Amino acid sequence: MSTPSTADIFRDGLLRRNAGLVQLLGLCPLLAVSNSVVNGLGLGLATLFVLVCTNLIVSLLRGLLVTPLRIPVFVLIIAALVTVVELVLQAWFPALDRRLGIFVPLIVTNCTILARAEAFASRQPPLAAGLDGLATGAGFAAVLIALGALRELVGRGSLFAGMDLLFGEAAAGITLSLPVDGLLLAILPPGAFIGLGLMIAVFRWQQQRRDTSADTATTATPSRPTA
Amino acid sequence: MSTQAPLLRGLVALVIVAAVAALIVALTWRAAAPRIAENQRLLEQQQLAEVLPDVDFDNRLTEARLSLEGAAARTAGVDTAWIARRGIEPLGVILRAVAPDGYSGRIVLLLGVTQGGEVLGVRALEHRETPGLGDAIDIERSDWIRQFTGRSLDEPARADWTIRRDGGAFDGITGATITSRAVIRAVERALLYFEREGAALMHTPIPTDVDAPSDTSQSVEFSEPRP
Ligand SMILES: Cc1cc2nc3c(=O)[nH]c(=O)nc-3n(C[C@H](O)[C@H](O)[C@H](O)COP(=O)(O)O)c2cc1C
């Protein structure tokens, strides 16, 4: 497998096989945590960190990996990294940790991370693997943040509430509040499905428009199975 | 057997990864553990101080904890008390009360009470009420919970300890009648408990030994006279 160019890695991670919008991986944390921007950003950054580190480590170890034993190695790496992230959050960002609650440990179960380790990092040099982790994580975080913004805006009539949990007191002032009550549905679980559904629809529609205007049907990406 | 060598290589990788992962988690734990314990203590302290506004106590509340056992405490739904003192004189008590009948399960409350049984403050500590409806009991969402301040079993009269819609003296939360009723009942039950057991509670000796580990809590049993 040849190493793809940096531009291709980023186009893939952010758009063509975006974890949230195209592959629909990691939906559990995505749907559960995305009811505000700060929650989306917090979980997005934590996932991004775990993705980059896992990809780097897996790539460095790829000469030692053998087929029957690779999955336990991946799981061990991911579990250790997530534990470290959780401890760091508990120790240095306790307020954010209480908000994200159970979803930080659940990063372990985010299939995106295992999928990138298996499909990419175990066959590519460290630099490409690290960039792939960065691109995939950024793509996932972007969806989390966008969905968080949508749900917070519609559901609570505010934006960026609670950013001080992540960035300290200085960020407390950037909250925007509309003088309206939110539409409750948006912050309840069904709102997550509806919001993500709308985002996927808009994304697909945009892609289709671009594909047809480019008039080359050769780049159509087949949809991959979800896990 | 050509498969043996790679398998051995894979096993070596697995063992190395396991050892390094354990080491990194252990080192992170060592750095984080004191801060995590300190965060928990600070959080408890802050939550406790919030329900005793303007009380001039001078003891460390986190070390003045009593576990409440016995039938009276169980029926009242209170499980822990903290005694605020100035010198040896008790100034007030904080009770942790559980409303078992919230819309989505248990609602854990902290309430601060003066020696005379007047409520100084109530806060919802843990709950899973619906965002946008029942979560109005949360001080971060609304001021609803402040209406208990200054109340006691005589003010309003016992018959009025319910929401206005049921003929009582308290505001209900629109769309969260079940939550409102549960919280009001839990506060009332805790005050009834305090009326009966408060005096004994406040004069229970608490180890004031500074060297005592902070998590030693004493168990006391206040039981109703048996019929
Ligand atoms: C999605 C959903 C969430 C709800 N969440 C709460 C809640 O958190 N607290 C509550 O008391 N009632 C909740 N309810 C119940 C209704 O608001 C219920 O009608 C009301 O509490 C009962 O009071 P009523 O006698 O005014 O109808 C919820 C209902 C639905 C459909």
C-alpha cells in the first residue's frame, strides 16, 4: 500500500470518509455528548488526542505486529491512552470532567480509533499515520462541534456557554445568549438524531452537487459498512 | 514451522506494549491522584458552603461528617449530616437528602438548616431530570431551588408544603410537576427528621483530631422509639 499524499490524507479524514458524516463511526459519544459546543469541543479534543497517539504508536510498532495478536495490542494502547486522558481531565479540568462524565472512558469503544489503527497506521510510516490521526480526529471533532453548536443554539438559545470549563475564567464572557427560550427537542436525545440526520443530508447534497458539476463520476466514494 | 517466529515477535510486542502502558498509566496516576483527591475535597467543601451562606462557622466541614443510620433516617431519606460549628458551639447542620421519586430516578439534595430548623439553602447535587424541564432544579439553570431559603416547618404551615397547583405555597416548575413535588417532599421529610433528631445530631461529638484522615466518618444511629 503506497503512502497517500498529505493533501489526500486530510481530504479523506475531513471529508471523503469523515467519521461522523460518512462512515457513521463513533455515533454513541457523538450523539450523547453533542448538546453544547463546549461538550463537543471537549470530547472532540480528547478523541483527537487519542487518535493521533494511537496511530503514531501503532505505526512505530508495525514491524512487530502479527495478524492474530494485533487487535489486543491496539486495544491495550487505546485503553492506556484513554485512561491517561481521563486522569488528566479529573486532575486538571474537574468541571469539564464532571460534564463529559462517562463519555471519556467510552472513547475506548469509538470504532474510528480501532479502524484507523487497523486500516491505516499499521501499514504506514509514522508521519503519515500521525497526520491521518490528526485529519480523522479533526473531522470527527468538527462534526461534534457543529452538532453541539446547532443543538445548543436551537435548544437553549445560547452559544459557547460554559467555555470557561475548558479555557478558564477568561472565556466565561464569550457566551452568546439569544433572548428566546430554546426548542427543548433539540437538546433531548431525539434532537441529536434529527440534527445529525440534517447535517448528513446537507453534506451529501453538497457532495453530489460538486460531483455532478465536476462532471467526472469516477471519484464517487462507495459507502463503507458501519460498525 | 515458519509461523512460529512471527508469532513470537508478536507476543514480544504485546508484552512490551502491556508493560509500557502499565508504566505510563501508573506514572500519570502518581501525578494526578493528589490533585484528584484535592479536587474532590474542594468540590465537597464548596457544595457544603453554598447551602450555609453567611454562617460564620470555623470548622472544616469535610471533616465534620456523620453517616446517619437507623430507621428514622432511612424513612426520611437522609443519609449524611455535616455539623457547622464555631468553636464547640453548633451553628447549623447540612443534611444530604434523597428524593427517590424524581421523574428520572433519584434526586440528591443538600440542605443547610439553622439550629432552629430554618432552611438556609438547598441545592440539587445529583439528578438525571430532563434537560430543559426537570433540570430547572439545578441552580445553574434557574433560581427555582432558592425558594426554600428562609422556610421552615412552620413557614409555610405543614399543609402548604406542596406546589401552588395542589393548593400549597411553593412554585412548581412548568412541565416538571413530578420533579417539583419530589423535591418539595424530600425537603419537608428532611426537616421533619431534623425537628426530631436535630438536637441529638448537633451534640454528637465529632473527632476534632487534626491528624485524623479526612475520610473517617463516624456512624451514629438515631432510631425511633419502637412501638
Ligand atoms: C420527554 C419528556 C420529559 C419529561 N421530563 C420531565 C421531568 O424532568 N420532570 C417532570 O416532572 N416531568 C417530566 N415530564 C413529564 C411531563 O411534563 C408531565 O406531564 C408532568 O410532569 C406531569 O405533570 P402534570 O400533572 O402537570 O401533567 C416529561 C415528559 C416528557 C414527554
